[in-house]
Amino acid sequence: MRSEITVVLAADQTCQLAVEADDAWRFGTARDWLDEQFVLHRCEPLRRSGKVLLTDKVLAVAAALGVDGFADPATARAFARAAAAALGKSVVTVDVPRMSVTS
């Protein structure tokens, strides 16, 4: 299954990413990568309860990577693979300014 990941970084900055079926990660690999990135970038839980959902990690990591992170092809590819596998959807939009993830 091909996945299309759109990351909106600002009103005028959008990153379109695609993950082909033969390049997809397994769920566990995606979760581990998101966990590592969440800690590496010192992301904070988005919920007052402190609970961190995978969707929250996808959003927080996208925000932490920012324009510079997505300018690096290897980082952008890893993010797309992680988001697609973690969320299990073929079309995902990560909107950093609106703090939302839709599929």
C-alpha cells in the first residue's frame, strides 16, 4: 500500500512525502523511531495528563524537525515511513500550526 504524508510546517511551507509498499516500516520499527526522536528532540507531552499517544508523537516530532529537518531527505523519508506505519493510514496530513493529524 502506498502512503501519502503531507506535513504542513507553516502557511506557506508544506512537505509532500510518499512511502511505497516495498519501503514501508513495520509498526514496531515506526514506534521505536518515533520514541527515539521524541526523546532526542526533548519533545513535551501535548496532553495535560502526560499521556503521549502515537499521534501526539508524530505531531511533536514533525514540529521538532521543522523546515531544516524535512530539508534532509533521509530524515524526511524516515519520518514518512514512521508516520505511515504508526498511524496505519494511506493518507495522512500532519498540520503543525494547527496541531492536528488527520487521515
